[in-house]
Amino acid sequence: MPLPLRVRLLLAALAISATAASCGASAQQNDPTPERLAASGIHHAPRADSGFENDDGPLVRGSFLKWRWNRLIHGLPPPPANGYAFPVDHPDVGWISANRSENAMTWIGHASTLLQIGGVNILTDPVFSGRASPVAFAGPKRRMPPALTPDQLPHIDVVLISHNHYDHLDTASVQALNAQPGGPPVFLVPLGIKDWLANKGITNAQELDWGDQTRAAGLDIWFVPATHWSARSLADRNETLWGGWVVKTPAGARHPYAVYFAGDTGYSDDFKRIGAAFGCFDLALIPIGGYEPRWFMGPPHVDPQQAVQIFEDVHAKKAIGIHWGTFELTDEPLDEPPQKLAEAARAANLPDDAFTVLRHGQTILLDAPAQTASDKSSHPPAKTSGNTAAAKMAATRGACTR
């Protein structure tokens, strides 16, 4: 027997409300158990005789020689319109070193960020060297110096490594961190990289598979899937794993906070799985550069439009675009990714400050998006979109608590 019209309308309204509040409601759930991760589709990485594989199958591989030849004859990438004169902030090193109370982020460059969460200092993919290369005299040259040097960093508690490509894992940088005064940080790495670190004299490391969880410096941390590949030579393709990281303050924390660091990735259903498993993130660090030409770079690297889709898939409250403006690795101009990101964010009706980029060296206070560490009181409230749907989305995203 059909339900009365009034009951059907009530059920429809409840369904719409549940959908609109999915970010906030999901965020109220407890940390995912192994069973919940598995139910969401997150499991240990598949492996074949040829090495680790992506969840959605092998990457489509274009011709490297064709790409390099086209790059040579067309003079790619073109220089950025700013002539490599990117805006630069000079971080307040004293404030950063003393900070153990404010949740903050400083963009060092490329995928290297300093996260200060719950009094814990975390570095993502630290690369301070002048080239992303196995040698110092050749390979992609750094166009913007790191905004912080190892000597300027506070004592680092945790280092997160997404994979072993040279623009994400640098020998000199991890060795410098291992030698920091006060003792080495904990290095959390994908499967296969712990032995590589040991060969460099770094033993305070733990390696994880997709879906694995650990606790480091009082934070709960998971290693989650990405769609990419690994290699540091012609003979070791996919022998080590790749992925992203989820960092959460522990249950019952006075100021709960959840961060997703996507590392380096192409687009796939991995992000819907991560969103289903974890519910919501206060902050997502998502790559936006390294995407041209699409026929070659598309499988392992998202473009800005796909980055916005990741933002939606993982139910992030706010995102910062990384993996741009530092090394010329692909064919787009170095200053193009933020422009394309702004276009994609507008097309998706996101609030103006929902998914943005930082200046090199910029520090932001994560609990007060409109403020920086150098001025914590005088900034006006963050500008929001006049679009009603976008404003409702921002309000819903604001409920990312545990």
C-alpha cells in the first residue's frame, strides 16, 4: 500500500537533510575500525610480480620519449608570467618554534609543509635541496627556495613520506632531519621505504600499508591509498608503495582536528573510499600541479578540476593546493595551477576560501582561516561567497568535529 503523501514528503525531506549534512554527520563517527575501512573499500595494497599496483588497475603509460621530444621542440614549459618572481612570505621563525598551542600550517614549497597540530610538529614530504634529482648537477632545478631551511624548523616530531620520487623524498633532507638537535623525528613511510632509510642511517622509522593505523606523538595516523607509482631508478619501479596520510587528534581532544595529506596522485575512486571511511576533514592538502600534457601526466597526476573533485569526495572543510610553484616537472607554466584551481572552484560553486593556495612561506592559523601567525587579531572575517548554496556548504563543512 502506498505511503500517505505527508509521510512521503517527510521522508524525502529527511533524506535531503541527511545528504546535505553528510560531512558534519560523518565527522561525528568514531575513528574507522579495520572493518569499517574494509567496508569502505580501503584494504592493503595489491601486489603482483611486477610490484605494487593501484586499486583501480595499472596506470596507462604513455611514451616518455614522445613527451620529452615534444617538450624539446616546443620549448615547454613556458616561463611563468611573473618571471619566477612569486610572492614570498618570510615566516616568523620565532613564533613557529615556540608554537605549541595554535593549529597552524606553513607552506615550505611543493609538497613540503609544516603542520602544527595539537602541539605536534609534522613535516610532509620534506625536500630542501636545489634539485629533485639523484645528482646535484642535473635534473629538475628548484625555482623557488624553501621557505624554511632545516636549521629554521622547530623540533620535528613526525615526518610523513607519501612515496619515493625525488621531489617527495630527498636524501639530504631526511638525513638533516634525522640529525636535528633533541633527537630524530618518527619517519612514517610506505612499505619498502623503511629499508631505504636504514641504508641512509635512519632507523627511527615505521612503514605502513594502505589501511594501517599507528599512533605517533599522541596523534592517530592512517596510511591511505593514492593512484600513483614509485621509482628512484630504471630498475625499481613500483617496488615501494605510495599513498596519502590521515592525521587526527585523539578521541576526546580539547580541540579535535583532522587533516588529509593526499601526497601525489591521479584521480580514482580512492577518494570516495577515503571520504566514506573517515567522514570529514578539517583540512585537506591536495596536489594541483604537474598535470600537462594530460595524455601523459593524466593517469598519475590530477589537474585542478580533479583536485576540486577530490575535495568534494573526501568531504573536506578547507583545502590548500600543493605540488606547484617550485619545480618545473611538467609542461604547464609554473604559475598556472592556482589560476586553473580558482576557475575550477568557481565552477563548483565553492566558497571563495574553501580551496585556495598559499604564498611561499605563508603561515595560516587553521582554527581561524582569515588570520596569519604574524597578525592574529586585526584581520577581518574570511570572505565568503554570496552564493547561497555555497554558503550552506560552508556551514555544513564547518561541523567537522569528532
